[in-house]
Amino acid sequence: MVGKVHNGKQNPRKSFQVKKGKPTLVSPAAEKNKGSVYFLSNVDGDLSKVLTRTLYCFKSGGPSAAEVIRNALSKVLVHYYPLAGRLVASPEGRLAVSCTGEGVVFVEAEADCALDDVDFSKPDKATRGKLVLYDVPGARNKFEIPLMAQQVTKFKCGGFVLGISFNHVLVDGQAAVEFIVSWAETARGLPLSVPPFINRTILEARIPPKIEFLHPEFIPIEDKSSPSPSTTTINNKDDTVSKYIKFTPQMIQTAKSKTTHESTSPIKPCSTFEALAAFVWRARTRALEMNPNQLTRILLVVNTRGKFSPPLPKGYFGNAIKFAPAHSLAGKLVKKPLSYAVARIQEAVRSVNDKVLRSTIDYLEAAATKTGDQRRFDGYGVITVSQWSGLSFSTTDFGWGEPFLSEPVESERTIVFLRHPTEKGSFNVLVGLPVPAMERFEELVQEELCG
């Protein structure tokens, strides 16, 4: 189950304490390719500054949970040996992984309460921060930080929470899920159902690079905002709040109906993701009171494994995502019907194919050669939307059953779509906004989809 869960108590504790042990390193149980340098594709390097954190909450596990999970981690790292290495940079600034076998960080912790005493219904950073590692002691930069860290927190009831932090340079959502499932299978003494395909050189740039398309996702957007309560704090994380916004089947159907009935031109039937992404893009723009001449960009995270020709091998261990961009002036986006935003999104998603993907890789190659820097530009008018609802985070079983909750720790500039854990057909959308804008955003949801 993924997303928002209420633990069943009327008054869960607002605060609890977690005592963390000293971080240790877990190395692969056997040496494999130690001393080698592991190639990272341009798609990987573009994500080197991003950390992804997830929580897995289990009702039972007992006193041996941490030991079982730690031992299985050592064994599964033999197959996923790059995770135990460290980032290195070439003289040109290109990233790779030195397969040192140093290991990944592992921390055991104990909470002073039961799982039912914790309110998991809100993405509260203070609560989540106690259950997953944010900082590794002594690590001064990305080259010293282990590529993966995990914390097992035991609760008084016998349950536990597994908090996992990945450097995005090594995995995207699907690769992360496949690794965690492999880890859990190893804990249960089972063979890996999807062994990793480790070789990333199949996504090397062409020689010479062949850039056949425009790639606007890498072009910065000028900030034309004017000071207002909804805009002045957008770049200050301390003044933002993250919330789950629930969209019921009825609300989703209302959004889809709007795209049909309000459209002034023919439009293809839209998926739930397309309808909600369009609604969120439009409502967020209105909530932030953007300048009508502000260019806005929505980056749709597309899984490209089946978009290449031929498709990437099963179990491809790495980033195989494309940030498909859709654009609109803010004034046009909020004034036109929802079908306008849907059409922009559908066009962006349909544009992802083998030729565009190869051109993107080559674009990043040329950019890295010129500047030593690979990145997609964030900014005031830019949001990223990621669909986690298709990822099987809940299929993780270390021997005590599946988690009752698995979720991302924070959203920052990424809006995450998750299936509601208890209400079939409903979705939770994790949104981060300044407080005034969040209030307006929630009002728009009620007015347009519930009123």
C-alpha cells in the first residue's frame, strides 16, 4: 500500500523520540569487480544532486528484524555491487562510480512508542526525519557520501520502519523497487526474480553526438513573478508545506469530463494521470498567482524502458527516465479550459521515442563537454510530476508480510502521484507549496472537482 494511512487511533502522539545507533557500513558478502570504474550514462549524471528517500512500515518483525535485513543487504549487494562504491569525477567532470566495495550506511534505531502512536497520515518532515537518514556523519560532499543509506527503527509493538535513502544517480523508481524486492527475496532465501542488468554502456552517447531535436527542458525559464504572499516564499523550503491531496474516483471522473465537455477542439481520451497532472499544473499556477506572462513548464517523468528500440533489457539497473516538457504562459493556462493543459501533456508524453531519447543523451554529452555540468533547470515556473502509482513499492516482504505503508519522505519541487492505500480507485497527490498558496490550491480542488 502506498500513500496516506491513518493508524486507527483517535489521538496519535504529536511527538516521539528515536534513539539512533552509530552508523556502520555494510559491504558486499563477496567481492565482485572491486577496483573497477562503473560507467554512468548521461541520464544518470543529470540526477547526481538528487536524493530520494522512502519509508516502509511493517506491523511486525521482532527483535531480529535489523539483523535479518542487514545480512540480506550484504548478500544482495553482491549482485548490485555499484551501490557499495563511491562517486568519482574524471578531469572533465564526468561522473562514474569507483567500485571500492566500501559499503552502504546502515543504522539501527529504537523508538519510544508503538507504531500506532505515530500519525502517518500527514507527510510531516519532523516525523519522517526521525525515520530516515538525512546526513551521514563526516561526509563533506557527494563524493564522500555513500550511494545508499538505510535505517531500521524498532517500535515497542514489535513493528519496524525501514527508511531508505538513494542517490538518484544510481537508480530511478523502477530500479529502486526492483532492488528492494531483490533484497527482500534474499532475506526470505529466494532467488532473484528479476536479476539486475548492470551494464549501462548501452546508453552511451553517439560519436559524434547527434542532436536532432530541441530540448527545452534544459533551458532556464525567466522568473517574471511579482511579490505576493503566494510567490515570495516559493524558493524557501522553510516556508513551504507538503500535503496529500486526495482525489476520489468521482473527482477524477469530473476532471476527465471537463476535458471533454469544455474542449473547443477534438481531444483524445485522457488517462487518470493526464487529467490529474493537467489539473494540478493549472491549479498550482492559479494558487501561486503567477504573472500572466510567466512561462510555465511541467516536466512529466516518463519511464523509457519500453521506448527505446530495441527496448532496454529486463532488470536494467539505472535511470531510464525522460523529463518530457509541456509549456504554457500562465495566463493562457488558467484562462483556457482544462482540455488545453491535457493536450499539452499528451503531446509531451507522445513525443518520447527512441530518436528523441538518443538525441537527449547526445545533448547532455555536448553540454557536459562544454561546461562539465549536466542538469535540468528548475525554477519558479517549473514543476516535476512523477507517477509512483505504477510502481510496486508494496510488494516488499522481508519475511513478515508486506508493509502497511510505503511512501516518499518529501516532495520538494516534485509532485508525486500515489494510489490511496485503503480506498480503491482513489489517488493521493503529494504537493508542496507555500502556506498561502496551499490554502488556495485546496480551495480550487473543492470548487472545481467537488462543488
